[in-house]
Amino acid sequence: MDADKKIIAGIGLLVLVGGAAYVAKTNDDKVGKTTTASAELPNVKGPEDPDKLEVTSEKGKVVLVKTGDKWALEEPVKFPAHAANIKSLVDNLKELKANEVIASNVGADQLKNYELDGKKAIHVIAYKGGEKKLDITFGKSGGRGQMAMVNGKSDVIAVGGFSSYVYARETKGWRDTEIFKFDDANAAAMSIENEHGTFSFTKGEKWAGTFKAGAGAATAIPKFEDTKVGEGLRAFKSLTADDFGDGKTDADTGLDKPAVVTITLKDGAGTYKLLVGKVSAGSSHYAKKDGSDVIYTISSWPSEWATAELKKFQQADKDAGAPAGPPGMGGMPPGMGGMPPGMQMPPGMQMPPGMGEPEEE
């Protein structure tokens, strides 16, 4: 074989080897990897207007149902729902999007690798018109997104847009916590009855206040500070609960002998009456609205006004004056006479009071 033929044969051999290597590498790249086509990704976006939601997390299970335009808790307790928190959940469901398949044909024994079993998982079911529109479980969060699995499918997918805090709330976080909401500028009167006595405040050009201790007569509050009434009203105008006292009795909570706060609005716009019991935890107190059996706990700020003493509505003691300075020089120290012999006062300077010529013996 001459040199030219050897070169041509060598080139042909290289082409064959290179082609075989490329095919082998392409096949190797496909092993163990999932091809993510958009058609394979499930739709995980929640319905536009769900009317029932079930959320199960390490905080427990809640069932929320919408009637008309109002949401309410169905389980574990029947109660009006927290509108803002429900809106956050519904809005977040609309943001969900499947980005890629992480693993296919995942068995039950592998779910723990993605935290898709056990208490760390968050299971969400959304209904509309009695039909289940979304049934999905969320697990571990990672750089590729939130691990998730749609019920009935065996693929673990990465989901974008998921906010775990919106779903994993304690039951109290799903309950309506509003107690009172009114315009404090529209208040015409406020009264407080507690163990210290009865306070009565009425609004004219300014607030006026009286106090009655026990069976005594009501008298004007001495050193009354009318701005304190406004401070007290602000503590109640947007009153919300910290928690709830479900299952407790009035005797348990001190609501059998409560402090009573009554706020009356102008022009018959409404009256708000709150009963405040004993300490629930820390400086919070048990409370409930007059005519309701729902027991709340409220923070220290409104609690302090409900249980106030007389001084709460009085002017703070003010300093009588500037602090006294060092004693003035009323005269020469004992044993010191006038100017030393031969020393004269400078022109225009006079002797301080009490300082003069030494006494003659």
C-alpha cells in the first residue's frame, strides 16, 4: 500500500471511531436523566375561585369553606376565617408552576428523601363547585425549587412560586381575630368599671372625667389629663385577639367578675362593650365581647386600660423647679475677715453681700 492509500485509510478509521464515540457519549448522557418536556409537566396552578380548601401540615389540618363571599373554618373548629390569610393562600395557589421533573417513578420508600412524607410535608387540596381541582403535596425546598408531588402521579417535580408560611399556620392563624373596629374620633363616651372603681368620660369640647370608688359619689378626677382618654380609645379601636380560650369557663378566665369597658359612638353609630378577665399568660388577659361566648386573649396594652387605676388618667407629677444648686455665699467662712491687709478691691467691683471689713475686737 502506497503512502496516499495509507493516509486515506487512516482518515476513514478516525471518522468511524469518532462517530462511534459520539454515539456512545450521547447514550451515556441519557442514562439516569429525565427528559423534561412541557407536555410531561402537570398543571399545579390552583383554581381562580376555589370554594373549599384543605391544608394539612405539622400545625394540623384545617378545612376552609366559602359561602357567598365569606370564608369560614369548618375544621377543627367552626369559626369565621381570617380574610387576609385566606386571600394570601388563594393568591399563592395561582402563582404555582411546575418547572421540571426531578425524579420519575418514585416509590413510597423514597418519599422521605424529598420530605414528601411525615409531618414536614404540606398537603393541599383545592375544590371548586364540589370538584377537586388540585391535590398536591409539598416537601423539601432546594435550589431547583420546592419538591412536590401531585396526587395520583409518581413523579417528583420542582415547583416555583410556593411560599410555605402561607400554608403552615396554626389553627388560630386561620381564625378571624378581629374583636372591635371603630373610628375613635367618633367616640362620645367611655366608661371603665373595675376593682378600683368606676370611670366615666364624656366628650364635649374636651373630654371630662369622673371617678367613683365603691358606693361613694362620683367626683371629678383631680389633675385630670383629658388626652389620656384618647390614648385609651386607641387601645380598643382596632382590637384583635392574640389567641383564643376555647374550652375555658368564665370562672377559669375571671370573666365571671370582669372589668367592663363600654365605648359609645356619636349619633347612635354603635356601642362596644368588652369584658376583661384575669391574666392568661404574661401580661395578656382573657376577654370577650358582651353577648358572645367566644373567649379571646388580648395584649397588655388594652388590658392595662381596662384594669387602670385612678393615676392612669391623671397628669404626671412635674418637678417643682430646677434642682437646687450649691449653697450661696452668704458671708465669709468662719474665721475669715475682710480683705487681707493692704489689698484693695479693683475699681468698680463691690464686696459680695456679707463680706466686709474685719470686726474690731
